Amino acid sequence: MGRRGSKRTHRGETRQHLPKVGTRDAAREEQHLEREAIADTMGLGSTPGWVKWAALFVGALILIGGVVTLVALD
């Protein structure tokens, strides 16, 4: 019998509890890893988060400005 109901391994260490099935959101973690890989490919892998968001914002403004310009030329 073990102490207070906890089983010990054959080396005397306590057992490690694993998380319940479904608690780890695999899709969210996969998306995070994919975004990190894309940022690393673009050369923004080790930059702070605010720089990444600023680059995204500037890119969105350029894209929206181009669409508005094309619509205005018609």
C-alpha cells in the first residue's frame, strides 16, 4: 500500500497525471504553430507581437486603399 492512496512507480517517484482527453485544443495549437512558421518564413519570427500586428494593419490598409482606388477609377 502506498501513502494516502497514491501509487509510486518502481523507482519511488510519484506518477505524473496526464490531462483529460479533449482538454488540449489541438486545432488551436496547430493554428498557432502554423502562424509562427509563416512569420518565421517572412522574417518576423523573433519580433515582438506589436510589430507583427502593425505590419498586418499596414498591409490591410494598403490592400483596402488599392481596392478603393480601383473602384473609384471605374
